[in-house]
Amino acid sequence: MVSYSPENYHINSTHSVFVTLEGTQLRIQRPKKNVPRRAMFNTPPPSATSVHFVHQRIFDMTRVIVTLLPQGLIEKRLWSKKYPIRLEVQSAPMS
């Protein structure tokens, strides 16, 4: 998603990713099929062997600027899953 607007946001415009942070390397992997978005608290997560990843990017996080969007959110909404976390990467991905 290049730009974000709370008025135009819809969950169908998103896709599932598997994110891992190993030291200063952020790995973002996209599965072949999306993970159910409305899973309940007692729904077991998919096993690592059952998920087939079709795309992967690795970023060096040493020069990344992290911000929350949109700017100026009130404190109780800062970490709401509706609002994205923006990672501004200063260098090209490693792969």
C-alpha cells in the first residue's frame, strides 16, 4: 500500500505476510494463500510446514525510520490493527 487513508481503508485491500526479525534483518514473506483475517483467539495458527511462501524480501533495519500512520492519532488508537506501521527503508532490499 503506497498511501493510506482511514476513510478509504478496507481489509480486502490488504494481504497476509509473515514477518520475522533476526538481529537487524527484517524478513517479509508472502504466502500463496492469505491467512484468515477474522480468526478467533482459540484458532490455532497455521503450521510453518503447511504455508507455502511465494515471495520474500529481506531488509537491513539499521537505517529504517519507523512511524505510525496516520500522523496525529490519539494515544488509545496508536497500536490499533486498523492503522499501519510505516517502515521507511533508507537502502535497497538485500534480496
